[in-house]
Amino acid sequence: MTITITAFERSPDGGKGLARDTRVRWALEEVGQPYEVRLVSFAEMKKPAHLALHPFGQIPTYEEGPLSLFETGSIILHLADQHESLLPKEKNARARAITWMFAALNTVEPPILELTTARIFESDRPWSAERLPLVKDRVRAPLHKLSAHLGADEWLDDRFSAGDLLMVSVLLRLRISGILDEYENLAAYVARGEARPAYRRAFAAQYAINAPSA
């Protein structure tokens, strides 16, 4: 069956790979699964046709025959469940990889998104300068522990998995803030993820849509 995902017609990040469809593209590239992309505008995302696929009016969505999914974690878990390259077959290793998927989205990403909000949408508020250092400290708290766990290892567990795919995708959001550079091993970890051929293909596909015209 043909797989179709949705993506921004014009991504707010200008194609830097931060839009969440990049995560799904990366997973599809890792498992060698062809897919099609339907681009949607911000106006179209709020219309009934798209809301039927994503009740919260966001991207990406995933369609495969009669199946439709939303939320990147759910989509990537669905794909990984079918491919050992993203989820090991061994029971305990599989459970650990899934745990890292949840950790990326539930523990590490929320304060990073809060930092994005503080930097972009609240920078003109009178209390912004006082609040920003507090938000940055909330970002660093889980990063200290993540860095300690990773140590000098290449990946979070014995081999690359969907847990690494989501964790790298989440940490990429920190690059512009400079916080990622405070953790040498995490910065190297993200660079390893970006160097994977599947990620590079996913990034190039997303960037091609958003690249400025010559």
C-alpha cells in the first residue's frame, strides 16, 4: 500500500529539519519504505478534511490504506514495530528502545519547546530576561543525566534504534540556543545521527520544499 504523509507547504523553520515531518521521513528512509508527501497550508490544516486525519490540526499525518495515524511518536512506533532496523527483536532490547522513544518525547523535549516559546514568542515581555535563565536550567536538568548515561557510547543502547532517532531529532532543536554545545558527547551524538544516510535523505527532501528560490 502507498504511504502518504503530510508536511507543511511552507515550513516555519525554512527547511532546517526541525518540522516534525522530518522525523517520520527519517524513519521511512531508515526502513527503505517509499512514501508520498501531501503538502498542506496553515489554512488547510484547520479544515475538516485535515482535522479528520489530525484532530489537533497539525502535521504530520500518516496514511496507509485504511489506516491513518497522527503524532510522530505513534507513527514511528508503528513503522519500527515492523522493522528490526528500528526496533530490536530481542524482548528486553526492544523494551529499552521504546522507553527511549518515550523519554525523548516526554522528558527531554517539553522543556526544549518551552525554551523555544520563551525565546521566540515571549522575548518582548517585561519578565522575559528574568525568566529565560530559569527555562534554560530546566532544559539542562535532563541533559545532564542524558549526557551521563550516554558517556562515550555511540548510541543510547547497544545499537541505533527508534529511540535514538527521536532523541537526536529532539536535541537538534537546541542547536540554535548553543546549549547543545555545552555537552560535547551529546553534540557528537547528534552529529552521528545527522551523518546517517537516511537522515540526510530525509533532510534533503524537506529542505527541497522550503529552500529559497534562486
